[in-house]
Amino acid sequence: MKSLKTCVVGLAMVMAMGASARVEAQTCLDSQYATITQGNYILQNDEWGLSGDPGGWQQICNGSASSGSWSSTWFWSEGTGTIKAYPSIYAGWNYGTWSPGGGFPVVISAQDSLPTSVSFDMTGDNVYDAAYDLFFSPSTNPTSPSAEMMVWLNYGGHNPAGTKQASAVMLGGVSGTWDVWKGTGGGTWPLWTFVRTAQVTSFSGKLQPFIYYLAYTKGWLNSSWYELNIEFGTEIIYSNDANGSITVSSFSASAK
């Protein structure tokens, strides 16, 4: 059973005639795969790597459905040095569960734009990456993905899975330059990671150019497959502070 914490956040709302206050409940979840539906999106703890350090702790808290805001706080000692969790928000598919909105799945060859924006802050002395995560499959509703793509915006202390394939790649319509890595996700499927060479804490644009690079420039990804989702969160390895956190002040994502 999922455990649930209810944190109370006071929001003072002053009316034009007299003073009135309303208290809004913020929901925080701390069990391994707990989720919260928020507007068109789903928030998830996704503590998929707990075997690396089962003594750690993490929770995800909802924010505003209108802005896609949310937060997560954690503490993990070094443990095995592997990824412990990916607290995140997503539109579309995640292992058979679909968000209320987003317009997924879409076939890669249709070259839908995949517009998205995010703004976030990190605190703590963490080993981590703050990144988008996208899944691909020849099926419209698979039990697991057949390929994966990550887009790292902010990071520290570790490298993506696999080996670097290209450096300082420029993508049409996307700011910055990107190093491209190729490895394995989930132990079985190909995982490509784009790492922004100059780190940022916000992104606004289209994710389609990243997929175009994989499918058409390099021919690594089958263009007849489906793009299933857009996720954004932080992969946590450990924190040297009492706790680390991510606060996402805004997020949006859709297929078109």
C-alpha cells in the first residue's frame, strides 16, 4: 500500500472586503513507486534503484496543476554509487500507466514537435542529473520500452551510461551544444543521452530535433516506432548534505 503524508501549506488570501485565509493541503508521497495525478500530468517517486541504498529517503510533493509545479526532497548516503530514484513528472506513458493528457503515443516518422518547457532549482551537494527522459517502442502500449533518450540540462559527479559518441553537437532550433552518449537502459535496450555542455536550469523548446538526430542523422532509432512520453525529473545517486532537493516552478509538455 502506498504511504501518504499530508503537509499543510498556508496560503493567505486577502480579500478586498475584510481579511480571509484559506489553507491548501499539499500532498507528499514517500513510498517507492507512489504517484500523484496533477492536472494533465502524473508525478512519481520512481525509486527504482533502492537496492543500491535501502536506508535512504525521498518524497515527492505536488504543486499547482496550472503551472506543472512540484518538488522532491531526499537523503541518500553514497551507498553503491548507483542511481537510487528518478522523482519526476510525465505526460504520456510510463510502464502501462498513462497520464490524463499529452497526446501520446505518436509515430516518430510524423515528426511531431514535442514542445516542452521547464524551470527548476537544485539544492544540496548532490551527485545527480536533472533531465528529460523519453521512451520508444514498436508498440503503442508496451509493458516496457524498446529504446530510451535522455536530455541532461544540469548535472554533477557522474557521466551518462555507456560511451561518448559525439561532442558539441548543434541541433536545429535548439540552443546550446550537446555531447551525445550511447549506453544501455534497463539492462536491455539502447539509451542515448544528450548532455548540454553549458548547464542550465530551464529549457523551452522542442524535443523533436533530438529524435531527428537519432532517427535520421544517425539512423540509430527506427522511425516507424512510437514516441510514448515526455518525463522530467532528477536521477539521484547520493547527497553529501542533510538533504538535497529539486523545486520545479513550471513544467509543460505535449506531443504537438
